[in-house]
Amino acid sequence: MSAPIRLYMSMSLDGYIAGPDDRTGQELGRGGGRLFDWLDDRESPGVNGEVYSEALATGAVISGRRTFELAGRWNGDHHDGVPVLVLTHAVDDGDVPPGSTRFVTDVATCAAEARAAAGDRAVMVHGAGAAHALLQAGELDELEIHLVPVLLGDGRRLFGEPTDRVELVPVRRLEGRGVTHLRYQVRR
């Protein structure tokens, strides 16, 4: 089996992945930082630490362009120098991404290159736009949702764009401190 392409996303109970007004300097929006409080336990031997370590063991990253830019291009290294493929609509001449990052405009090409780069490890997906594009193209295999018990009330939704009906199969549920980690497999 090839490497699974897996979305990793922290989300509020009402479906938001960032608070309102997410922008440079306020990347998670107003109040959106609450969605990542569970990462305070990332060095612990508990569930949150295990999930974090698993995410860092991925072999490649696919990111949406907006996420990549809001994250300050991760200074060219997301984690341990794994290849980062940024799914984008267009590439400006002279815009050379840092480190092991490349821009890719075709969803199928992006998925194939990420799987090849990851080898037998999973591919991590960041960004709602990238997740939506991969899902619509039949390239997203799993969703790892870090469900945080908070209602943000407004902001950026994970699936804010219309999508075709997609059936998901629950494959894992882990209770961490302040978060429930849910993994779903996309039914094909």
C-alpha cells in the first residue's frame, strides 16, 4: 500500500479551524489559538504526545498556499527537512520557496510526488483549501481531526466550500487532555 495522504487539523466543535480575521500577524484568527492548547502536552508520554509524535513522523507535507504563507513559509522546514509540496493555483516567476519546498499546481501530480517522497510513511496535509482539493480529486485518504471542546462561533471553516457527499469510516478515537483525536478513512 502506498503512503496514506492524511489531513491533520485542529477544529472547534462548530467546525472552525481558525477564529475570525485570520491574517499575517494573527495567523489563527481571534481566539483561534485555543484550538492548539492541546499541543502544550506534545512532549508528554500521554495521548497528545503520541499523536504529535505520529504527525512528526510523516514523510512529506502537502500544504495549501494560504496556509504556507500564513505560517511564514515555515522558514523552509516544516519538520526534519521532509519535502513540502505547496498546492497552489499559480506560481509567480522568481518566487522560489525556501528549503525543501516546491510549488505544484496540479492536484494529482502533487499527491503522486508526495506519496513517492514519503515512502512508507504518511503524507501530512495542512490547510482547508488543500484538503478540499485533494478530497475532490479522490487523493485524500484519511482525516485526523483534533476536536477541541470549544465553540468559536465564527472564523474559517474546515469545509467552507461546497463538496460532494463523502462517506467516512471512523478508524480511531483517542481522548487526550482537552481534545479528542478522531481519525476517519475516506470511503471509496
